[in-house]
Amino acid sequence: MKSFIIVLITAGMVIELTGCGAAQNQTQPSTSSALSSSTPKLPESSTAQESPSNSTASPKISIKTADQTRMQAVDFLNSHKGFLAGNGGVWETNDGGHRWISVYHHSANFHSIQFTNGQTGWIWSYRTLLSTTNGGKTWHRCYHTSSSLVSVSFTGPENGYAVMGTSSAPAGEGGPGNGLYETRDGGRQWHPLATPFHPLAVAFRGQQQGWAVGLSQVWHTTDKGKEWTPVYRYGNTVPTAAQITVAAPGSIWVTLDGGSGMSQTSYTVLHEGVSGWQVVAAKSTAGAGPAPDAIISAPSAPELAPGPFAAVNNTQAFLGGVSAARNFGTTAIWATLNGGQSWTQYPPIYGANGVPGSSAVSFATPQKGWLIDGLNNTQVLATNNRGQSWHQVFPSSPNPVRAMTFVTNNLGYGLGAPGHPNQILVTHNGGKSWSVLGRLPVSAAWEFDSSGHAMDFANSEIGWAVRQNHLFRTSNGAKTWTRVLLPEKRPSERLTRIMFVGQDGVVGSPYSKTCWWTVNGGRSWNYDQHETFSQALTDSNRIITQEVQRVGQPLSMAGAHGSVLWIMFQNQSWALSSNNGTSWTMHTLPRSLSYSASDLSFTNAEDGWLQIASGSLYHTVNGGTTWHKVG
């Protein structure tokens, strides 16, 4: 059974830019209804023009286009057909998410999708509402306003409800939103409804029954919004955002966002089931304070900020959480099969580094779902086992998550793919596309990884990789790997990095004063209990030592390819030498990258590859003077 998900977007999301072109169906909301003194002010209709549908739409999303497009909402009608919406328009897939076709081009930043049946659906941004009546083949703008579409819920082809006003919470007791409105013509015109509360979010199921959040309570109506009755009080906290999901008339889910701070947002999940209203999950954080209406014994919710939510049926739901402070897996999706009485707690998805909105997950069946991953670039992950594991389906060629190293201008190896931390990837075209070559012989579970070099190849056949506190070696081009037993290695001693500068190599962790070093290309290893990884790497090679001392910055990573040497410093400056360290050229990373560097690799004095913390890969053909994105 498909649920109706209504989203209130929090402050801090990107506000859309009004485009240009011919406006369609520009309407002024009706003011014919008799209202009480508490009736909200009618939102003013905007005269701003916007880009018409399909005006400059490209026929297919390329990897480059996807990287440049921020998707915020996903909705699958079945196991094959689904829609993406985001900053730039609407895209459709008919093969489970592997390929996407642009079906509506627009400058707006769309963040929510709702279909009431296989043919009729709506997509909206803060200002613009789109509709389709032919299963998404064509989309038309049916409403545009200078106010904000905070929360929208349709009950059929003609009837729907919306909270309009401001998209973020003003100071005081009001909260987001301003008033509740009703449409009877598919969203072209909206009529205000009087409510005894300031609405934050609304959701209807059927023509009569609806639920709303406001005035520290959850409200219920059985007469199309004419009368409202409070059914649950969640305390005096004014949420900064709210979301209502109606899985069935007896299964209502409400997410309340609390305060925010230090990249954290406290939040609470309420559920009305057979036992009435209960707090079924909550996350209080040090940076954002206590979760709204959350008692000390409230069940825990995932991560440190609310992520997407989807209800599949009366009892099964999926709750996401996001932690912006962690690399290599900031997004976790938990599952419940009993209406929130207990949750299956899955670890963060490896390589899923940011969810762009609360509508970023969709389940077509209890087993099969999709998740949008990425804030500045977009990937689509899929699960076939109730969220237990995820794999990337778009783009079809995932970049390596953990590390990369190149041995020729075309041949490179990578470690870790989204959802698969132990996979080994290979590229034969300079990183434009990657394929799975094999995997390291360790369990599928993964531990927290630090940023930095975790794979290094001496040539096309011999290479090294670090995973799960173990060192591995290959001698056949990454097809098979064997574990290297390090002298005096204890299980508690962490290994997260491996770097070679010629025959000199170091393996260890930047968080530990324990490392192993070699001077003969790894044929034998020596143990040092007192030196940090950076110190050991600096001291292992005389040329590197001299340059680090000259620059006066701690070393972060280093590497060599023949007579070409490179050093990355902890302040993100870096040096390149083409003559075995006789002279060096200092560089700084472009400010446009927005993320810190996580890996660096050169094959000659001109060609190099840079991977940043978001996973994107860049290539230089002039020794690092300029970089361009690969893909």
C-alpha cells in the first residue's frame, strides 16, 4: 500500500531561483469563503515568469549532469518506474533506476513528490506546483506563488490541501507555515480554511480524514478540514519542521525536528498504532539539545540529524538519519516491522555521504527501495533486502570511495564502492568509468575509516591495500589478495593508511603512535611503537624529509612514480617534483572544490588525479595548475 508523505523543509535548504519563459496557468487563489478572525492571510500570487517545461531538457542525464544536479526527492510507483525531482526539473526511469530521462526542465528546486494513483501525481518546490495526469509522461505547472508551499497533500485528481507561508520557523511560537488551504481543481486555485492552530504540516487520506501539526499538538479532522480535534499533545517545544505520513487511517507517523547546532538536529518520531500515540524513536544531541517530547527512555533514532522517512504499510517503515561529521558513511536507514515498537538498526551505508531531504527514500515493496545519496552530486542507491544492504544503480559506474591510485594514464585501481567497502575497482580510461575487479578477503562489515591513502601500487601488478586493520598485497593486478602478517601486530592496533615513496613504505594509522615501515618495497617490515604515521612517512625518505622541513608544514600524504614525487601537507597545500626531489613546485587546491583532498596520484610530471572527500575525481594535464572533473 502506497503511503502519502508530506514534508516540511527545514531552514537552510537552498531557495529556488525564478527562471524565465512563458508562465502557465497563473491563477489567484479564491477568497470567496466566509472566514473567522483566525483565518490566515491568503498568499499572494506571483507574477514571476519561469522556464516552460521541456524547453531545453537534455534527453538523458549523463554522469556529468548528475554530478551537477542536486536531486532531493524520489518516488517509485513500482519496481521499475520511478521519478527524481530536484534543482532543475523532473526525471523518470523505467528500469529500476539505472537510466533516467528528463521529462520536465525547470529552474526551480523541487523537493517533494506525491502520486495518488498510477496516472495522477504532483511535484512541488517552495513556489511551484507541477501536475501530471498521464503517469508522468508530461508535466504542467498548475500553480505558482510568492508564498511557500510548506506541506502538500492530495486525496485525488482534484482535491488537495496545503500549508502555505514561510518555509522556516520565525522567532516566537508560530513555527513554519502560515495557513491551511484547500484546492478542488487539482491545485490551480486554493481556498483558505480556518484552523484553531498555526499549521506546520498536513496530510490527508481519503476525502474526509486528515491530520495536521500545530500549537504543540497533532490534530485530526473527519469532515474535510472544517473541524479539528487535538489527538496528541507533544509538549511546548515548537518544532522547526514537521512531516506527517499516513500509512493507513490507523497508522499515522509524525516526525518533529527540534533545535539545530554543530551540524546536528534533534528529532522525534511519533506513531499512532493499535496502542495509541507513542514516541517510537528520538535523537537528542549535544549540539542541538533534547528531542521534542522525548522522554529519557525513548527508543533511539539513527545518527545525529533526521533523514528521509517512508512507510510501506500499517506496520513497516524506514527511518533515516544523517551525520554530517562522518566520512565514508554518513547515512543510516533503520527498519521497523511492528509500527515502531522495535527497530532493526543498520550501520551507516558505506559511501553514502549525505541525504538531500526527507523525501530522499522510496520503497515500492517491503523489500525493494531506493535512496538518493549526495548533497552536491547525486547517486541513486537501491536495496533488495529491506534496507539491510545497498548498492549504487545510478550512475552505473561508481567512483571508488576509499582510495584510488594510477599506474598509467589509463590504468588505475580503486578501493571501496557505495555499499561495498571491500570491492576493488579498476579503470582503463583514466577514471572516466570504473568496473568491479574483485574484493578483499574480509567480511562485508566495515569500521570507521579515516581519510587518506589506503591503496598503493608499485606497478600494474604489485599493489597494497588496507582494510579492517589488515594489510593486503596483490601480485597479479588486484585479481587476488593475500594478507600480510606484520611483526608484533596486535588486534587493537589500527591500520588505515598505506603509502610508498619508491621502495620506502609506511602502514599504520594517523590516530595511533604505532606503525610499520619498509625500505625494500615490502619484502620485510619493521615495527615502531613511538612514531606517528606522518612522522614515520616523513622520516622514511631523505628527500621527503628535506622538503617537509623546508615547507614547515606537517605531511599528510606522499607518493612517487619513477622520478616524479608529490607531497600533500595537512594545510592542503602540496608540492610536486619531476626530478626526484631536486626542485619542487608548490600548489594550492582550487577553492571551487569545496571539499578537502583525500587522495592524490601522478603517473608523470603532467598527468595526475585528485580525489576529494565527497568522492569526486579530478584530473590535471599540466602538473596541477588546473583540474577538471572526470566523468
